[in-house]
Amino acid sequence: MNIYEEQYQLLKQNGAQAWAGEGYKRAHQQLGVILQELEQRNILPSPGASFLELGCGNGAMSSQYMAERGYEVSGVDISQTAIEWAKERFLTLGLKGIFIQGDVCNLQQFKADSYDVIFDGSCFHCLIGKQRELCLAEIRRLVKPEGIAVISTMTGKPKDPENLKDFDSDNYHLMRNGQPWRTLKPITLLEEEISVQGFSIIYTHLNHNPWWDHATICCKPN
Ligand SMILES: C[S@@+](CC[C@H](N)C(=O)[O-])C[C@H]1O[C@@H](n2cnc3c(N)ncnc32)[C@H](O)[C@@H]1O
């Protein structure tokens, strides 16, 4: 079974609110601050615009935030349990959303030039090696010519000694059980990686945390 599917089955059984578990309230608050900033900077289009969250999980984070503000929300996640959970959650909250199980590296079921906003729900840092280029190519294909893509990702070196000892700084991989688990590149490399896939970076927000930093990189298709 896929590790994300396994994790969502556990989270649901344990009555968690979302992927972040006990950290949900803090994560949700932090996301709200960033999305408000993007609204204030006019980086996000007005409500009613189409919004796709990559790695939407159970929909409790940016999908819910944007649906509550009147955006036309869709979400994709690799875990079927997360997708069913997102559908249930939206039904209970009386919100509209379309949730589809799929891999962000191959989104053939989604039509080109369809979304005003594509928001990475902290999924990009879960991708390793070639997967990252495939995902960026899919974002480039799916975003409307005047649309915006937002990459929300772990960045820089882990700060606590436990994670630092599992960090492969040659490949920017945080390792778990001997396998690459997360990619944490420095900001400049992230921006370069995104730019070469046909985007112009218009704004980068950096959130400093005691464990690792988190970047929100906003870009327009060229
Ligand atoms: C850090 S979690 C964040 C989930 C959700 N956005 C949230 O904030 O609660 C990353 C999400 O990406 C999903 N994911 C990881 N790799 C994926 C892939 N290749 N395709 C689609 N979803 C993926 C995981 O299932 C997980 O829901």
C-alpha cells in the first residue's frame, strides 16, 4: 500500500483533523496568514476563479479556505482515503468541491489551461528526482495563460539535530528508513528549478520555523 494511503487510513481512524494531526491548528493559521498576504498583494484572482490544490489530502487546508471564500475548488491526491474524506468533509460543511484521486506527476485526466490558480498543498517537497520535473510540467500544462501557480514547500537545511543527521546535503534529501523522503532545496535552487520549466517568479514568501523553513513561491507561466 502507498505510504500516503496508509497514513490517511491511520489519521482517519485516530480522529485527526487533517494531515498535520495535532499541528493542524497552527498549520491552518499559518496558511491563512500566507493566503491573506497573497490576496492583499493581488496575486490571487477574485473569488469565483478556479483553484486546484495538488496533494489536497482531506481538503481541510487551502481547498477549504478557498471554497469558503467562493472559489471553484478542485483537489487531487494520491490517497483514495484522503479523497473520500475530502468529499465527506465538504458535504458536511456544505461546500462545493471536486476531488479526484491521482498522481501529480501525471494528471492526464485534467484538461490543459483549466485553472486560474494551482496551489501546491505541500506536496512538491514529497517528490523526489525526476518526479519534480514531471509535476512542474503538469502545472505548466494545466494553468491558464494568465493564471498563477503557487509552490508551497520545505526549504533549506533541517534545523534540529535529529533531522539534520538524516539530511543528504548532496541531493537535498531528508532520508527516512534509508530512502529519500522529502526534498529540501535552498530557495535559489528552487526558484531556478521552477523557472526552467517555463515560469517567472513574481513573489517568494519565506517562513522561518525552528524545525525547517517553508517557502511559498508564486509564479506565472511564460
Ligand atoms: C504534506 S501532505 C499535505 C496534505 C494537505 N495539503 C494538507 O495540508 O493537509 C502532502 C500530500 O501530498 C500527497 N501526495 C504525495 N505525493 C503525491 C503524488 N505523487 N500525487 C498526488 N498526491 C501526492 C499526500 O498524499 C499528502 O496528502
